[in-house]
Amino acid sequence: MKARNLFLIIPWALFIAAALGWIFYWNYLASEAERRVHAWQFEQNASGATVEIGQVIRHGFPVFLRLELRDVRYVASRGGWRAETGRADLNSDPLKPQHAILEAKAPISITRANGAATNVRADALIASVRMDGDRLAEAGVEANNLVLDDPAEEGVLHAERVMASVRPDPRAASEYQFSFEAQTITLPRPVRSFEAFGLDVARMHAAIVVTQGALLMQSSPGDPLGPWRDGGGRLRFEGLELNWGPLQTTGTGEGGLDAQRRLDGRLVLPVDRPAPVLTAIANGPNIDRDARRALTLLAAGYVVTGNDITLDISAYDGVLRVEGLPVRPLPPVY
């Protein structure tokens, strides 16, 4: 064979070998992805949950890897809730298989133990998980035009943009950092004790540290947060930004649940213009008469002085307090 012919054949041979290698590698990764899905399904079913996947279809060759999961149903082993959707796509980068992205391609129905249901839909709803070996590196959820609809309740919750993420806190082994941001929110109904604030929330952002985060993976019958609460789990608000009605503030705080599952904690919110905020709280329909009178007097005083304040909102012993004044009793969260 002439040397000139070899120079023509070798590049093509290398190209064909590389193409065959990539085909083999892509199908290997696809098989591994399917195997992990079915292994997770088996583990969940073995632990008492129920996972059903109607069909798994491969897509994306040669550049991407996408598994189309049809007719997905998940029934939790604890808590009594279940979730169903007609389709979800599991995306993976063949060069970064430790990073998986799950995109909802159909509305999601979530049903709680008491039979109450919430239907979730969005223009885009994406969850991602990135692992570092067997450890979680980071997980997150993003949604555009998110709608939460409870058919048994009045109104729907709508948010133009929602982002949430969680990752281990490098400062403490048992803690997790949780970040949440929502923009242009419309609440489904007024919030009790804050009815006069309205239904429109321009922006909410929270940077939260979850202590004893590993205990959230445990549960007890009828009390899904019991092990976390009893183990001393708390939320530490390192930054809380809220733009809602008369309230524009960036504050801090901490909180959790007491033994009766009621809110227990404190928020400290600097307020430049306290009078409209106190007046709005005082005008709520569920405010105690004495608390209304005291809050109205406080608001009038700040109108005269023009001073700012640090608004103290606390929940202790089953009572919600604003600036130390009892506003109303607190029911169990669940």
C-alpha cells in the first residue's frame, strides 16, 4: 500500500474508531442512567415507598443524554403524601454524569395524607442535583410562572420566578445552607394577622441555615418533623429580604417548632417607615382589641417623630407577638 493512501486511510480510521467509541460510551452512560433510576426505584420500594414509572425512553444522542420518564408516581413511605406526573425528563451531560437535571414536562399533582391536593404547573420547572461521590454537593429548583392550585381552597398562588437551592454548610458538618428567592408573587388568600398587607409580594429572598439537617431525612408516624424538632433542629435566618405591601425590610432571625408543633422563634426587621406597617397590622380583622389600640397608638407616635424602628416579631408559648404585644394564638403548623 502506498504511503499516500495510508495518510488518507489513517484519519478516517481514527475518526471511525472515535465515533464507535463515543457510541459505546453514550450507550454505556444511558444504560448506567437507567440502571440508577431502576436501582433508586427498587430502594424506595424496599423502604416502604411506592415508585411507579410507566416507560423510560432514551433521547439526545450523540451530544446529550435524556431519559424521558412517563407516567411517574411516587407514594412516600412516611407522611402519607404522594406525587404524580405524566412526564418528566432526566437530563445528564455525558462528560459530567455526576450532575443530573430533572425537568417536569407535565403538571404535577401532590396529594397530602388528609386528601388535600395541590396541582403544580409552570412554564419551566427544573430540579438539579450535583453529587460529590456519595455526598450531596448541591441541589436546586428553578421555576418560571409557577402556579400552585389547591382545588378545595379559594385562589391560586402565582410567582413569576422562583429559585431555591440547598448545599452542605462548610462551616458545620450537621448544617445545610438553604437559599430561596421568589419574585412578583400573588398570594392565594390574605395571610392571617397581616391581611392589610395585601396579596402582592414584590420580592422575597431568604438565606437560611438549617441546623441538624440530617434529621430531616428521618420521620416518625404522624409527625414527619418530629426527629428534627426533638433533636434541636432550628432555622437560622442569616438574611431575610421582604418587599410586601407597606413593608420593605432586610432582617435576621431564628425559628423552629415547639413540642406542640407551633411556630417558635423571632424575626428582627429594621423598618424605615414603621407607621404604615403598624397601622396595617392594627387594621387586621383578627387582631385583639387591646392589641389594635396599642398598635394604633404606636403608629401615631412614629408619624409624629418620623423615627425608624427595629420591628420585633416573635412566636413563643403559642402566641404571636409584635413589639412584645400579644396579637393572636398560634395553631399547630401541621
